[in-house]
Amino acid sequence: MRALIGSHDLLFLTLDTLRYDVAVSCLEQGRTPALARVLPGGVWQRRHTPASFTYAAHHAFFAGFLPTPVTPGPHERMFAARFGGSESSGPDTFVFDAADLPSGLAAAGYHTVCLGGVGFFNPATPLGRVLPGLFTESHWSPEFGVTAPDCLGAQLDRLDEIVRRTDGPLFTFVNVAALHQPNRHYVPGAVADGVATHAAALEYVDGQLDRLFTLVAGRGRPCQVIICSDHGTLYGEDGHVGHRVAHETVWTVPYADFILDPR
């Protein structure tokens, strides 16, 4: 990563609440063809998230602590805030002298953009302004949120406008709300959220990804892409519904990173 800073755009896409088992199942069933075309080796990496809900997980992500490989480490991180005694930063890590990644990238010449999705990115409250406040430019509207069936499409409409007016290196962060409850609107007639509606939401997201990749790669720069979930969620497993609990389905998340060539 250190060698790419300045020459490559960056896209960080969090598929909020996406379960690892659902991501793998949809891929194996051919329900996510856009992801199948870009995932290295055609598979998701199985990783562990640093936190069990959106707010905490994204604070960790923006400090450089992306989901951790499940295999024994140490694992060199892509990004790291400089601090003494760090054992997971190495020669290829982009180390920044700031409290968070967006600020570190801004200092390196990037225009940083946040397209929020779930409620922790809604600036109507002071809490909802914390994460977006790390970025040079941030956007949220109800059309981006959990109740909007075409939430990612609305975010991409806004991104289209942003990339047209932005020169120089660009760091785009997109938090996709579609997987989060409520997601039953992705299955006609469904009266409750469940694994099936969660999977249908992922199919909807996959259908938008070619447009997203075209937007970020169409600027003429190679683009380093990171896609992951921030945590999983539960639909009755062991009596739990939702997340923010120490359950394997919550802690285990899908992850991938790759470079999009502008050609």
C-alpha cells in the first residue's frame, strides 16, 4: 500500500451487516456475478471484524485496523496510524501521522469523500456527525438509508457528480445500508427479515457494482479497492436477533481487496 499512495485512487466499500455465510452462499450459487468477476481467485476471504457493530467497527477501520485474517499472524496491515510499539505495521504499510485514515490521506493529497448509509452516518445528530466529520466531504440523505430499496443507486448518483468535478487523487468511502435490517423489501411479499431477504439485498447490491467500478476506474487512475462487511447479523440463531453480541456469525465477515485498472 505504501507504494500506491498518490498514484492510485482508493475505494473503501463496507457492505454493512453482510454475513460471511450469506456472501459465500450467494457467490457459489451464481447470484453475485459482479463480485465473482473481481474477487481475487473468485472467493471471499474469511476474516474477523474488530467490533460487533457499525460505529465501533468503522472507528477501528479508520485507524487502520481492517478485518483480521483468521489464520495465525502476525498480519501486516495496509494502513496504520503511527504509534510506538505497533507490531502489525511493516515495510509495505502506509503509515500516517494522524488520528484517522481519512485525515492521513488528506495530508497525502487526497480528496476524501464519505457516502454514508446507516444511521451512524446520518448528520441529524451529533453522534451521526462523528464518522462523516473525518472526511473533507460527506453526504447522507434518507435515500441512502436502510429503508430505501435503491439506496446504493442513490449513492452512486451522488458519486457520479463528485467524480466529474474532482481532480487529483480521490479516496471514496461508501457505507452500503441495503443488507441492514429492514431488508424484507427485497423479496416481494416477505413480511419479516431473514437470511433469504438478506441474500436478496446482496443480489441488489451486486447489480449496482459494475456502475460503481466504472465510476471509480473511469478517472484514468488505477484504483485500490477494499470491500468488506463491518460485522454480521443474526436472524434467530441461538435466540439472538441483530448484532452487538459476541457470536461467531457476527464476528466473521467477508473481505476482499484488488486493484481496478482504468483500461
